[in-house]
Amino acid sequence: MKTCAIVGASGYTGRELLALLARHPRLRATVVMTARPGAAPEPPQFPGEPTIDALDLARLRDVDGVFLCTPHGAASAIAQAALAADKRVVDLSADFRLRDPANYQRTYGSAHPAPELLGRAVYGLVEHQRERVQQAQLVANPGCYPTSVLLPLLPLLQGRLLDANAPIVADCKSGTSGAGKAVSERTHFGNVHENFLAYGVGTHRHAPEIWQEAGTQRIVFTPHLLPVFRGILSTLYVTPAAGVAADAIRSALRERYAREPFVRVYEAGTPQPELRCVQHTNQCHIAVAASGPLVVITSAIDNLVKGASGQALQNMNLMLSLPEGDGLP
Ligand SMILES: NC(=O)c1ccc[n+]([C@@H]2O[C@H](COP(=O)([O-])OP(=O)(O)OC[C@H]3O[C@@H](n4cnc5c(N)ncnc54)[C@H](OP(=O)(O)O)[C@@H]3O)[C@@H](O)[C@H]2O)c1
């Protein structure tokens, strides 16, 4: 049995990890802490939940792996302490996703808190980085929107199946849990219920992350807020390369992910993925269809599972040499 710490356990992703780990056969959360220096312990909210202890970095020495479930900016100092104790670290925040500290500063509005660690971080999109994750000490868990966009897109870019000059439109919709548990005017029930809106148009922080991993800035990323709690549905509008049909794009994706337990590419003629197909699972479901001059790809994930805590656990399993799918629905 291996052990792990969850730091920032009181948020949505921390609680999701606790729920996943409760059913994990080989990994136990033995240290469950707040990430706020000086904050008091939090008693369980519901029966069966653990107490969330005060932050004590010395306790990171007692575990094999550390999950950081904090806002960006707050993760770096804890990552430094965990790495100094020679622990495996999966950071769910954005602190280690952008390789260039200048890009981090532009995107997040402050200097990177630990630029010396950036070179050690592996971007943990497991299906594309499995060998590097197995060797990594520090994994930057991908953002939720980037996960839903990059899984369908990367094989097509790598296989040169898309027109290299045409923009790629990523029209993405997320449930409100993507914004975390803090109350805000935008995600307040009264503003979300019976409503639908785009936000961060042209400015969202996940665009630089998508561009970095895709190796191109010709992706137009627009997020929208759905009046649901969990799930992301991304609709990608792509221009195929000359002579490439939607069927070839679908076949390429089906072949690329045929042996991946957490990515399912639908056959032609099947219904489109829906949020309810993937909610509470670590799955990404993808469908491909021709539409006029374009190919339309839909991609659905649960932002809290494949888009956050499930993918983080998939990464940690690999880093600790455990079966990759352990504890993952
Ligand atoms: N939600 C998603 O779908 C999702 C998906 C992918 C990645 N992420 C990323 O994962 C991280 C956690 O997200 P979340 O949704 O779990 O957020 P959340 O629900 O807002 O929880 C944030 C956690 O961090 C703590 N925290 C807040 N401000 C802090 C500070 N200044 N210093 C130290 N700790 C602080 C909170 O403690 P208190 O209880 O004391 O406030 C809580 O434990 C974020 O970086 C987020 O961007 C989230």
C-alpha cells in the first residue's frame, strides 16, 4: 500500500480526489491538509469524511506522493517542500503547465513563484506523455478545457491531417464546478440558472496552455458557462488537409486511442457524446462528423475527473508504479 497527501483538500478537486482514493486498492490519503498557512483544521462536513488538518509541510515526509489542489500561485511553495523531501508531486493548478516563465507572467499577471522548477515539470496529458510521466517527480496536471481540446486535436496535428493554415475553432462549454467552490457573481445560482454565456473571449488563461501543447496559436478558444455543475463539452471546427475526409480523421483517432482505457472515439453513425456519458468517470468521449467544408469533432469529459482529479490520480498511479487505472471509474 502506497500513501499520499492531499493539500488543499477542502476544494472541489481535493474532495473529488478523496472520493476517488476511498475506492483505491493500493493508495491511501494519509495526510489531508488545508493549503492555507495558519488556517485552523476543518471538521468533516459530512459523515465519513476526514478532518482537514492544518498545513504542516513536515508531514509531507511521511507519504509517497503529494497532490496539490490549490489555486495557481499557492502550489509552488508546497511543491518546493515536497520535492526537497524527494516526493512525487502532481500539481492540479496552473503553476507548472507553461514552460516559459514570461508566458506565465503574461498569462497569470505575476512573476512565476518557482521558475527553477519549470524545467523539471512534465505536462501530464497521460495519453501523450506516459513514459515521461513514469519518470517524473513533478507533473503539471493539464487544465480541464485543454484536456478536452488536446486529446482530439494532438493526433490530427501530429498526423498532418489538418490544413496547416486554417484556424481551428474550439467552442467549449463547462459546468460551474470548473470555477471552484468560491462564490462569485458569475457562477452564483441566480446568474447561471436558465442562462448561458461566453466568457474570457480572446483572453482566457487556457488558450496559451492549448497553444503551447498544440505547437500552434491558430486555435481560437472560446469558453462558455453551462447551467450544470460538472462536465465539459468541446466542439472543434477543423479544416481537413487536402484530400482528407472526416472518415480518415475518425479512423486516425480510433486507431490512436484504440488501446487507451480512458479515451473512446465513437464509430460513424453513433450519437454524439453527452455530458451524462462521462460525468463521474475518467473518460473522454470523442465523435467526428463531416459538416459542409469542415469536420466537426465533439469531445466530452467530466472537468472534475478527467479534467482534474481523475487525471491527477492517473498521473500519480504511473509515478508510483501502480496500475494506471487503479481507483478510476
Ligand atoms: N474545478 C475544476 O474543474 C478544475 C479543473 C482543473 C484544474 N483545476 C485547478 O485545480 C486547483 C483547485 O481547484 P478547485 O476547483 O478545487 O478550487 P476550489 O474549490 O476553489 O478549492 C481551492 C482550494 O485551495 C485552497 N485555497 C484557496 N485560496 C488559497 C490560498 N491563497 N492559499 C492556499 N490555499 C488556498 C482552498 O482552501 P479554503 O477551503 O480554505 O478556501 C481550497 O482547499 C485550481 O488551481 C484549479 O484551477 C480545477
